Amino acid sequence: MSNPQTTPERDALAAKYFPKLWAQAQASGKSKKRNQLRNAAEDMQKKEQLRTQGASCGNCDNYSPKGPCGSYCELDSDFYGYSLTKAENLCHRWTEKRNVAA
């Protein structure tokens, strides 16, 4: 069974989004850097797909515009503090806002 971390599709995606960094990582033989670029490219691709569907932090279920310090992401915030964000931002963990009956 092949390693899913090193598929040609993931390599091509990393080369598409980060051509210069990918070429440097390939030339240096740094496998950790290549894997980080593969993961980042997959994240970028997912965010692109979400953006085409109209997704943003502002319409995410985890977004709260009324925090004590401003708008924040409930998913990333913890007892250490709030993870501040803007409505136009987007992460790969976006989930559609639920309609909660009052």
C-alpha cells in the first residue's frame, strides 16, 4: 500500500500553490518541509472551494461577532483567550451556520 502522504496528486497540488518553495524543498530533500507544503496546499484548495460556495467566517457556525474584544472564532478560542477574526476570513473548518429557533 502506498503512503498517502507522498502521492503524485498531493505533490502536484503543492507545486501548483507554492512553486518556488516546492522546488526548493525538492532540491534540498527536506521531507518534513515537503509534507508541510502538501498539507498547506490541500488547505488552500479546500478554502478556495468553500469561497466559491460563498463561505466566510461571517457565515460560519463558529463565528461570534459579539465577543468582549471583538468578533472571534468559538472553535479556536479556549480558556487562554479569544481567537479574534474578521467576518471576511475563512479557515478549512468552516461549517454552515445553523438556524437556531429562538
